[in-house]
Amino acid sequence: MNTLRQRAWWLMRQQGTFTLNDLLTTLCDGTEKNAYHSLMKYVGLLERVGVLQRLKRKAPGLSRLSRGHVIWRLVRDLGRLSPVARHRDTVVFDPNSESTLTARAVGSTAAGSGTGPQSAEERIRDARQEVLQAVKRVQQREHCRSKRAVVLFLAEVQSGRVEPSLSEALAVSVMRAGGGGQKGAVPGAPSERTLIRWLTVRDLTPKSTWSKPEQAVQPWMVKALRIKRTLRHPTMQEVHRRLTRSWNSDWGEPVSYTAVRRFLHGKLKTVSLDEARSVEARATNEREAV
């Protein structure tokens, strides 16, 4: 079956470097359902296991307020058959080698091919992925739910019944990108609550504590204010739903419901609500003047 992700994989192999907008404009004709989110998840998963690499430079966007398009590069050509996302887009299966790809295995290969050393964020991300793979092995062995598997896994860690390589991954997984670590019930390991949260998130890359927050008013903020103004009885859930449906790929990845709620409540420390309203008003006046 010639699916959207299969066609995307063929284009990745052909182009070598690409943006998400390249995939959408080349492969989609408007009949696909949730094409943006499907390709975004697929590209993010391939990046997580080391098949794709995110470049530091960005392709310029068409919008004046655009921060540019993320550029990915194919660093490991697995073969003609496209990688398959399994277990709700958490694991990559390579039909060419008939093997499941893990962040640790692919990361070592990429390092050997001269792609450069991993950053602190990448090492932490790969360590967390390895820890989750160990939790899933416990789940498969015990035939239990994920929460029960987390409890059993932490019990094994506390008793010392883990391999040295996994112990090292556990220690790295609880580190922060900006330094320091997190304290869990088991020393040198994430807490039960943290592991359960990792099982549900798509991107395990930690946020750097040294990163400077974005100060400028973002395009999605202007869009959110316009959506709220058009609703007769606006709710945060409805504003976020409509914002996600009308999301522009030039803006990057869609923001979470929490980010929208904090912004509309004026609780963002980086951008004031009054400043965003002023930008939205100026944009509205310019559009009406035209």
C-alpha cells in the first residue's frame, strides 16, 4: 500500500536534506487526513532514533513573522523499504533488516560515521529511550500493563538486578540539559511518575535550563486572539482545537493546550498579553486597510 509515510521515505532518500514543508507540498494533494501531524510524528520519530538529523540552520519561511523551517538530513539510509512506526509511534521497525531500531544502537552507528559527537540533550534523550525499552521488555515478559511494568522495573533497579550499561543509562536519563539531576524514589533512577510520563510523550529531549526564552510575539498568539474574539462563548479547549486545526507549518510544531491557556490568561513571563493584543490589533488594521 502506497501510504503517505512510504512516499515521504522515498522522497527523503532522494532529496537527502528536506523540510517538513517540502514533504507536504510535494506529496500532499489535500485529500490526506491529518497529513501535517502524521508526517511531523514520523519525522520526529526517525530523528529520535538517529535516522534523521536536525540541522542548525533553517530554511527561510514565507511569512514575515516566520522563524524559518527546520531542515532535516538523512544520516542513515536504511534501504528501499520505509521504516514503520509501531506501538503508537514510539518504536521504529526496519523491514529492510527486520529489526527494531533503538536510539542507543543507531546513535553509536551515527557517531562512527563521522556525524559528530552528541550534545547533552541528545545523550539524555537516547538514555531515556533505552530505559523505556527496558520497561517495555518487562511489560512483555510479565504480560502486564505499563504502570505495573514500571513498578516491577524500578524494583529490579533497586535490587541491583540490571546490567551496568542500563545503570549508566538510568543515571544519564535523570540529568538535566543545563546540569544537575532529578531525585527519584530509587537513587540514580527516574521516579515512577516520571517513567509513566515518558511513556506518553512523543519527544524525550529535555529542555535546556540555559536556553533563553523567546521574547517576541509569535504568530500563533495573534491567531489565538483572533479565534477567541470570533467565538461567542470562548473556551480554552475550543480555542486550542481551532488553533491546531488551522496551524501553519511555518510556525513550527503546534503548541500545547497548556501554552495556549497560560498565554490567554496572561501568565507567560516571556510575552505579555497586552503586547500580543497590540500586535494583533495592528495586523487587523493593516488587513482591513488593504
